[in-house]
Amino acid sequence: FNRALDARRPAGSLLKSAIYLAALEQPKQYSLATVLSDTPITIRAAGAKAWQPQNFDKKAHGDVLLYQALAQSYNLASARLGMSLGINTVVDVLARLGVKDGVPRLPALMLGAGEYTPMDMALMYQTIAAGGFRMPLRSIRDIVDAQGEPLRRYPLEYDRTVNLQAVHLLHYALRAVVREGTGQGVYRYLPQDFAVAGKTGTTNDGRDSWFAGFSGDLLAVSWIGRDDNNSTGLTGGSGALKIWAQFMAGASKQSLAYRMPDGIQTHWIDDRSGYLTGEGCPNARRMPFITGSEPRQRTDCAP
């Protein structure tokens, strides 16, 4: 029983990246600075028990910017965003990222419900890390004979399935995860100037601990779980993150570079209100936007 290939488990917050990517593919409605509501939500479906998600800390955080909701892995904001986009939209993005099996068309999908292998999550985050190019994951590149002559090759195949500009914005948010969000612990193991991006994942009662992330030259996914499905007592940040970070500290040689694609512009944003502001103003933060999607409102602070 190969757990990397065969252990099918809920993915927790690892799936949230698909929700936020789905939103960022709609720049007329969403940007990294869009204000989301992290407040209680109840979803009722015919014949089913009402679904009332909660944040990990059991608190609601009010209005938050979109990138902050992903960085802090807020369940209430993510559930609200996913349901406003529509379950079918999120399922479509997951499929384009490479995850098609075990995906339930239920509201709880927004918080990672379903059955996925670590390999599924590696394919999903490989597509994200590669800028929206989906590539089959293979362990065999060539088959050769006793003299080293090739008998068969498996050439690199790839297909762009996700908008480049939207993935670039998602990279920004996933960098925020490790710099200021639930993944900050990676920098107990990595140099502060070594840029990576990633996402923590935790399932109900700590049964599964996940971390998926990438540097400039390497993608890795770590998972901790018990075969009897009992609690590990770990979150993504207290368990799988540590394994991931220690592995990357020894294996990765290239920091994640910041390459801004065409169609992206940066603006100074007040990270409390989401309004345009000036460099040096209170709460000012420089943030990328798909051209034309930047906020229209401005703070009183002069640029």
C-alpha cells in the first residue's frame, strides 16, 4: 500500500488555492485587495443537515482582504467566496489544475472535503508552481537497454490550463502564507531571504496534516496521517510544514524568483481598507493587479 499514490484523504485547506484562483480569474469582480466577509455563514440544502463552518480559532474576523483570507486560511471567508463563485466553478478549476477524482459537489468542498492522494495534491500544486501549465507527473523518463541505448522515451508534455496573470496573483498570496500567515514556521528552517510559496492544510480533529509548497526549482507535498484515521494531534503548521521545510532546506537550491508577466501592474494599497494609497502612507503595501482591476477608491493619504 503506497500512501503517496493510494491513501485517499480529505485535503483540508490545500483546496482553498483553487477557490482563490477561480476568483482571481475574474478580474472584473475580484483582486488580491477585494474585501471579503469573514463572518458566520449557514448553508442549507434539501435533505441535508445545515452546514455551518467555523474558523480554526472559533472566531470571526470581519472584513479582510482576499489575499489575507488565504494567507490566514480563514474558513468563513473561503466558504463565502467559494459559494458566491459556485461549486461548479471551483470544481472546474480543480479539474484544470489536475484534480478530477474524489471531488464532491458539496459546500464542504470549499474546506477540503473529498478524497485525494498526496500525488493528487502534488499535481495540483505543480500546475500552480509552473504558472498554470499542467504536466503529467512521471517517475520514469527513459527506458534503455543494457548498452544504454534508449528503447522508449516519455517526453515532457504540458498544456496551459489556467490564466497566467491569475496564477501570478495566487503566487503572491501563497508567498504571504509563509511570510505572515499560517505557514510562517517554514522560516525556522529556511533562510529569511529564500523565497518560497505554500499552503497549510488541516482536516477535522487533526486527522490529516498537510503542506504543499514550492521554491524556484522544487515542489514538494508532505502529509501526515494515521491508517486508522484517528487524530494525529497536528495541524498543517505543526506537523507537515516542519517535514516540508526541513526537506526543502536541504534539497532546494533556488529561491522563488519574482517575474511579473505582461498584463500585471503594481499599486500601493492600504491593507486595511483595500483602497489605493501612497507609498509611505499608513498600512501601505505594494500589490500586483491584473491591469484595470485595481481599486477605484483612494485613501486621504496623498501618493
